[in-house]
Amino acid sequence: MEDEVLANAGVDVFEELFKLIFTKLYDELESDRDRKRQRALHPEVE
């Protein structure tokens, strides 16, 4: 059913997967940066 919806929407599956993977990688990098910032601001909390 999902394939039919995407096929009828004129959406390139590769493009959508690329966006999903890119967003996941970006989120992982940002969460790592946030953890480092928190440690810098509050070194006593681990």
C-alpha cells in the first residue's frame, strides 16, 4: 500500500530515503554536540 501511495504521489523513493538518512545522521550529530555542551556547562553531572 505504501508503494502505491508513493507511486501515485510522483515521489522518487530514492530521494525520500536520502532525506530520511540525511535527517537521521544530522540528528545523531546534533545530539552528540548537545551532550558535549551539557558536559561543558555541568561537568559534575555524568
